[in-house]
Amino acid sequence: MDLGQTATILHKPDVVPAMEAIRIASYHRRDFDLAVVRTHPCDHDQIRSALLPPRHATTSTLGRLDILPTELVHGICLRLDIRSLFRFRQVNRRGQQIVRATRLYQAVIDHALEALCVILRTNTASWFTLSDLFEVLCTKECQFCGAFGGFLFLPSFARCCFTCIREDNLPGVLPLSILKHRIKPRSGRRPGSIPTVRTLPGIYAMDETPRKRRIAVVLRDAVNPLGLSDHCDNPRVQRSTSTTLLPYMVTTALPYFDRGSGAVQRGVSCSGCQIALEKALDASRVGSAACAWRDKVYSHDGFRDHFRDCQEARRLWELSGQGLSIVNVSEFVRRGGYFKKRDVVMSFNGR
């Protein structure tokens, strides 16, 4: 095959190398990650070093647990909720070694550290196990719509996408403070028996709304099974439950880990669709469909399929010399969305 035939083949969208197409014609929507609950990135290195195994051999023991086979102790660790697991880890160096050697632990520390920090700080660690977190880490699709999901819905540990967060397609949540208005007389139930998320101070949603006060949030579906009333006549309470910020305040970014290949995906959006949107804006003929295509997030396989049909994405590939150089893209693509930077608003007590 001569060079001319090779060049002709490379021009065909169905034979463009998938990872090269992703490198040239896609970007990650960083602004979506900044719109939900998160911790300060400077904390990650310190936390990661604290979770690493002890460097030196240890003579400490687990006391009576040492009579059990190590494999059985590891199995027990996987059945502990995350908060109890980390308390066990703090017993001594031997506890640290056992937890560090537990299956799934390394993958969670490597790929879900931010989510783990959020889980611990929002008090949801008492309701789920390390196995629960690993399973959702290895889940690709949004549980509610089937699209690529780059986020974790904390109240139920469900994979979700940003579209479902923004369009309020997630299960309903409400402030724990209103449960006192819903508890039926003699129900014998207490709000503390319901899984809750303690939100973190921060800046939420795409309109960058600051929330400096922590609140406790529960699933609306948890109300009926616990014998609580669905009805509340207090107008102030009704207004508080309709806030649009709550879905953002109970979700956090979570990449997808392919346990087969070991690859990690955060989701990509199409640079070509952003170009198409900007052209439509210049022509004063932009519609909601163009915005929806621009905001769509794909897995790597999903983007490969989209690339075949996106004229502007294929044009970027051609302008790059079939992947030999990086083409100029819009400022929106370069900064990964709307926000160049978003500081974490967090008081000392909120940390």
C-alpha cells in the first residue's frame, strides 16, 4: 500500500484511531465537576499519604483476631461500613497493614480518593461499605438514564450523570430538619435512624451559588417506610424542599474504572459540538438541541460512535493533520467549560 492510499484511509472517520480522535476532538467538562460537592485538592496528597501502608515492619497484633486466618479478616473488613473500616485501621500498624492489603482498597485509593474524602466528610461512610464504593466505581452508566455517568449520588450510592443532576431527575431529597413536621404521633421513629448526608459548605450549580452552612439531607423515599407523614402544611418548609441546589449538594464527581483493562475514564465532551454551537450563535440560529449536544458527556466508546457522525469533530481531525498536531480550539474548550477556577468555600468547622 503506497502513501497515497494510506492517507485516503486515514481520512475515513471509521478508521481514525479512537484514542487519537479523543485527544484531538474532545475535552473534559471540568466545570461540571466544580458544580457539585468536593473537597480542596490540596488535601488529597496529605490524605493519600495517611492512607498508605506503614513503611516498616511491625510487631503489633490484632489481639484475639490473630487466631483467624488473614483471608477471613480481609473478608470481615469488606463487610464493615467505611467509617468502621477506617476506625479499625486506626487501631495500630497491623490494622493498617490488614486494611491496606484488603482487596479493592488500592483501587479505591488510586481512583476514588476525592469521592472517599467527600463520603467521610458528609457522614455517609456509616451506611456503605468499601465493596459498595468499588462496585459503583466500576459502573459506567447513569442508573437513571443510561448515559455515561461521571458522578456519585451520595444518599443511595448510585452512579449518575450531570444531566440528571441539572434536570432534577435524581430521587427526591429533602432537609432532615423538616422531618419533625412529618413524624406521625407514636411512630416510634427518630430522624437519626434514617441515612443522611451532611452537606459541605461550597459553591454549587452552574450559576455558582455559595452555601456556607451545612445541612442534613435525606432521601424523600425514606420517609414513607419509616412511618412518616408525606404531608406538611408549613409553607416555609415547602419552600425549603423545592431548592434547586440540593441535587448538587448530595452528588460528587467519580471517574469510571474499567476493572478489565485498568483504564480510568472521567467522561469527555465533543469539541466539534462546541464549534457548531458557536457558529449557530454567530448566525443567530442557536437552538436547545445545539446546547444539548454541546453538554453531552461520553464514554470513550460513546465518543468514538459520535465522532463518526459529527462533521465539526472530523474537521478538527483533518485540521490536525490526522492527529499530528493540536489545533486551536475555543476558550470554552481550553478551560473545560464555563469556569476557569472555582474556590472551595469552607470554614474550619466545615472541614
